[in-house]
Amino acid sequence: MRDLHATLVTLHSHVAQANLENLGARPELTVAKHQLRDWIESQLGSLKDDASEKALSIQINAALKRVEVKDSDEQNAPGSLGEVRLSMESGYLIVTTAIGIVCQYDESVYAYKRVSDHWQRVWESEQNDYSPKKYAPQLIEAVHVWQAHNYGHKDGPLFLLTLGHGWGCASRWHPVHYRVWRVDTSTSKLLIDRSESAWLRTDTYTTGSIGRDFREGNAPVDVLIEFTQGSIDAGVHNREAIRHFLIEGDQVRRVDPVALSPRDFVDEWLTRPWSEIATWSASPSLQEWHRKLHADFVAGDFVDATMRCEIPDLWQVTVELKNVQKEFVPEPEVYFLVRWRPPYHFTMMNISAKPFAGCNQEDPEADQWRTLFSSQDWRY
């Protein structure tokens, strides 16, 4: 504990040199992370069952209050310690630590497995590269664990999903990150590592799950993530972004659903690269439309309600795109013909500069807000 306190003092002494690029992060921050982690591990011997991790976390946090370095200015957080969180996930002990930087905390997370009479660390996630273009401090919102248990045989690999976000001193727009690791007896491999801009509606940014369909013997690992993302239509403000992946071994592929409404699907189609969205396009000829309409930043207005077509499963979405290079001058309307099959299977069938014949029945219900997680109902 004395060594940890000394390192925190060093971090705090360099507050004056902190800036928005390094956020007060220095090589000593990694030293502090490991000193904190090692001390916590020395306390885990008293954790004998799944029901005592809360009591242990209270003891740990009380002890750490005596070694951190506080500042009257909450933005000058280097040297401070955030709450240490302990939780049990599918038989694994998850420990999350937090060390202060400018305006926020940088959290690290570790997973432990009970081996004989002690807790053995099997996985960790830390941000230890503090170079300006690489450092992305993380706040961990959730860790989900899944492992195939073969009764009477050796257990399969462990998969861990972390959900989190960056932070700061002001804006409600911040990057969310979602990562998936595959861990076996000798290696830990990062299979998914993505960061995207998201909107904070309440106290959480994102939700997700990881598991497998036990009705199928060799079913892939299923990862489902949902968060609120900006829309191309500033009047809509945001939409639910869906990221659904299947993992087979070390191979990852994105699958349905990619959206929850025809408008959201058009939004997704316009903003994702062709290499990713081609799977949800009926013809390679649509690539030319995608080339003309796709950009790093797409802006436009959804015109009127989504129209249901006479042909079953087809909807028309109308968009008036804005020319971002010319002060958002409106461009001619573009019409998207979308196939929607239950529950949320969308395909871009065609695109035209003119309305499609037989698509003239307004369907306001098609544009209603939806979620795949019951816990998300509060987001609306």
C-alpha cells in the first residue's frame, strides 16, 4: 500500500503538465494499476463463496481511501482512486478497478477462476499505451461471461464481452466500445474490438449479451449489442444501433438483425462501408448507388412516413439528402425499396430517383422506436 500511495503522489504531482491529449496519463499510471491489482489479489483469500464479494469490496474500498491523493478540483483526478467493484459472473470473479486521470477515471478489469484454494487470474483488460493517438481510457459498464460446460469432460474456451464508454467533462456524446475475447488455457485472443459514437440518454450507454443456442450442438457463440446512435436525420436525432455477431472458433461475422425499422436500415445502409453492407443488398448493381451516397458523414431528412407497398414484404423510404460540401444544400429526393421479413430481416432491393409504383400506403407504425432488450424500455 505504501508503494501504491507513492505512485499516486507522483501522478498527482504532474497535474500541471496534464492536457486533453494525455489526460494526465503517464508510465506511472501502469505501475499504479498493477500495484492496485496485486494488492487486491492479496485480499482475495478471504473470498470463500459467491455471496461474500460485496462485503469484501466494502473492506477493500475502505482501505484504499487511506492511500489515494485527493484534489479539491474534481477535474484534477490524477492520484485519486475510484470504486473497486467485485461481482460473480458464471462462476468467475470479475474485479474492476479505477484510477483517476483528468476529468475521469481509467478503469481496468480482471477475471479470476477458483483453482483449489485460491483465485487465479485468467484474463485482463487494461489501457496501457498512453501515446496521444492510441490512448482511449475506458469506463466499464458491464462484463458478460460465457463458457461451454461439457459435463464429465474438459470445459470449452471462455468468452468475455465488455461494454463501456469513454467519458469527459461535458458532452453526452461519447465513444462506446464493445470487445469480445476468447480465452483458453494458454492464450487470450481479442476477436471484436470496436468503438462508435453514441448518445447517453440516462446513466448507461449500451447493453448486450453473449451466449449460445443450446438447442444446436455446434451453434456459434452469439453476441448481441445495442446502443443509441445518431441518425442522418437531425430531426430524428438518434436511433437504436444493433450489432449482432456470430463467432465460430476465432472467426467473427455480422448477421441479422442490423436494424429494427426500414428507416433505421436505410440509415445503416448509407453509413456503413459497402464491404459490410453488401450482404444486405439484393444486387451488386446497388454498389454504384452506395458509392454516390455513402460518405464519412451523411446528412438528410426522412420525407413523410415510410410507405408500405402493394407487394408483400416491401416498404419505400424517401430521403432528401443534404450536400455536406455545399453548406447542407438539399439534393433531389432518393427512394429506397426495402424488403422487411419478420422479425427484423432487411434487404435493400432497389434505389431510384423516382417513387416506386404501388408504394403509397402510409405506415407510421413501421417507424416506431423498438428495442431487443426489455431493460431498454426506459430509453424511449
